[in-house]
Amino acid sequence: MCRAIENKALKMGLTHVSRLTANLLRPVPIRDLAIEVITNYVGRNSGHFSARLKADDKEVALVTALAQRENAVKLPDSLPDLSLSGAPRRPDDSPPAIFPFHGKQVGYADLVETRIASGVFFKGPCAVWFRLRHPLLQSEEPSAYQRVAVAADSGNGISAILDLGRYSFLNLDLTVNLLRKPIGEWICLEARTYLGPTGCGLAESMLYDLQGLIGRATQNLAIRARD
């Protein structure tokens, strides 16, 4: 869906996807799916888009997006250097990691290579580098925005603070805000989960590439006891 919106925006001269918000309406099946992209508004500075994902006649997800026209702006030298705000460790210095659910069935864990920059998978605050092992579509190189979209959805998983065998913590949505276009293959999530007393929670991730901070992602969570 990110790819479909990005391609539509590019045709209108909007080269930076600065926000993606995905509302996950139903479980998305692994099968043929249809995507419909709608241009809601395009102006001098930005454009608003929405996309619907359907399995047969059922709508399973809705994405809205903001895309911007980029232009060169000379900024004051006194501004903070965002490259200094980076992941705890670079990918080459981070040990490989394997998702706890890897091997149960072919899926997400096979799509991405992961390396832990800090923390431990599924045991609280954690920072993990992600890189795609395979293209999303055959014979097509994934864009930087598509790489971010694939990684950002893992924030609530890598920073989980509840036992997956006793609790579910489903993310109901995903919002990604980017201050600039990511560079390179590696995307890092520095994620943390917060839980409220009424079965609702929030996962928040700082997003980095090798040059520093690129944005933030959030996910609203539904917490349930499995017993």
C-alpha cells in the first residue's frame, strides 16, 4: 500500500512521503489482494492520499498518507545535528537476531534480516536494525519508504513487555512520520511499549538510518489475557 501511494504521489511531483497511517480493520490474509488508491487533494506544497486494501469484497485495511514537494532550503548552521541522534549501535556492531516465532511458518521473519542494537527481543525496550532479505515484488527494488513501512510495524513486537503465551497485544493501527527520506538498506527501530490499566496500550519507536534520526512510529495496542 505504501508502494501504491508513493507511485501515485511521484506522478504529481510529490517526492517525500512524510506520513503513513494504517488502520488495520481485519486480519490480512496471505492471498491475492486488491489495492485502490484515491487522490484526496493535491496542492502547491503537499498532497493527501488514501488507499483501500481488499480481500475479495472485504476491506481489510485503510491507509492515509501525506506526501510533500521537496525543495532545497539553506538552514542555519546553528541548528542541532540530527546525525548525532542515532541508533545505540550500527548494524556492523550489532549481533544477528532471530524472531521468536521464526520457523513456525513462512512469513515476516523470513522477509527481514535483524540485528539487535540494544536490549533483547520481546523483553522490554529494544533497538533493532532491519534489512529486507527479499524484494516485496519480484524484479523491483524496494524504495526507502517501503523499507521503513516493513520495519516500523514491528515496534510493538520487539519491545513487548508481556508474556506472549499469556497475553495478546495486537496493534490496531500504525502511524509513521518521517522528517526526511531514509537512506540505505538498514532501518533501525528503537522501541518502547506503554500499557494502560484498561486493556489499551501504545508502542512508540524512534526511527533511524545510518545517518541518524529519520522519524517516529506509533501503534495503538489492544491488550487481552489469553486465559
